[in-house]
Amino acid sequence: MTKRNQFWKGMLLGAIAGGAISLFDKDTREIMKEHVLKVSNKGLYIVKHPKEIAGQIKETAIRIKETVEDVSEDISFITDKVDELRELTPKVTDIVKETKEAFTDDEDSWLEDSVIKED
């Protein structure tokens, strides 16, 4: 157990050391300063306006719920249409076969009639 704890402790210390070393670069320090200011400003805004943030979260949750319901209805509709097509396909296949047979029979009888009349 202690070896695994040492591993994670070493990882954490390495990350801290790497972050500290990267701050020796002036551009990196300025960028990090900007990011920290943005995050802290957003944090302060959230603390000062919790009702507004809660309202936005509720609106987003409602929109997500409506989208999920719409997608669910669309999937249900598509599933119903696929089922209808599965039922309809054998019927259409039978109709096509019957039509083909009818034309083939008519063609054969027409050929027989024309051969008999020519003789």
C-alpha cells in the first residue's frame, strides 16, 4: 500500500515542480495570470449571483430534457416506419412476382397465339 501512495505522492510533487518550473517563462506567467483572473472573476460572479446561475442551470436542464424527448420521439417514429417497411416488403415482393408471372404468362400466350395464326 505504501508504494502506491508514494507513487501518487511523487506524481503530485512532480506536477507541482513542473508547473513551478514552467512559470520561469515570462509569457507563460502572463498567460497563467490572465487565466487565473478570468477564473476568479467567474467565481466571484457566481458567488454574487447564485440565483441567476441557478436559473441558467435550470433552463439548460429543461432544454436538454426537451431535446432528449424530441430525439426519443424521432427514434420511436423511425422505429415504427422500419417495422412498417418490414411488414410491407414481403407483400411488395409477392406483388412484383405475381405481376412478373402475369406478364410472362401473357407474353407466352401471345407468342403461342401469333405462332398459331402465322401457320
